[in-house]
Amino acid sequence: MLFRSVVNNTFVNDLGSGRFIYAQANTNVVKVINNIFYGNGDVVNQPAELKTNLTGTDPKFVNPGEYDYHLSSKSPAIDAGSDPGVAGDFALKPVAHYIHPMKAQKRITIRKIDIGAYEYMIVRNRVARMK
């Protein structure tokens, strides 16, 4: 069985329409878990397991006009995620954040996992260190 999992991502579409995820026709199981879909468009092109995603709701990013898609303190995505489980023998819970350019930062979950690419607590710590 071919598994495809899309877990804890932040998708942004500034166009009027489109599709966020295109799965191959021979994919038997598509798991779409803990993602933010911001903007207009269909989530996926075929039936999928959709679980604790944020779509059609303002995720309250820090500053989307400047492409800062970290969660603000008012985001409905904070602590709203669920355990994504496994695909085969591979654990799907994220362990790092992407930091430009091509670096990663450990992803720490304090209470319940957040929806999207970033955990809120990491942002709060970063801001606190800058003050």
C-alpha cells in the first residue's frame, strides 16, 4: 500500500483558486493532519483522511504581509492539533522547524501539538530573547 502523509505544514495561496495538495492516482491512503490552509482553494484532489486541519479560518499569523507565518498569540491553531500517528514504521510527529536558509530548529511541544508548521512557544521564546 502506498502511503502519503502531509503533516504539520502551512500552505498559503494568494491566488483566487487552486489546489493545495495533488496526490497521485495510485495513492491508497492520503493522511492530511495538523495543516493550515490559508487562502482559497481545494485542500486535496481526492478523498483523504483529513484530521485537525485549519481551513477557512484566519490563522492569525504574526505578519503574513511580510511572509512571517509564525502563529500569533491569538491563533486558533495553538494547542488545536492531534497526534498524527505513524505511516508504516515512521513517526509523523514533527521534531524540527525549518529556518531559512536550509536550517532547522528543534520543535518543542509544551502542551498539545499546534496546527501548522510552527509551534507557538518557539516564537514566544524568540521574541523574549530579542527584548
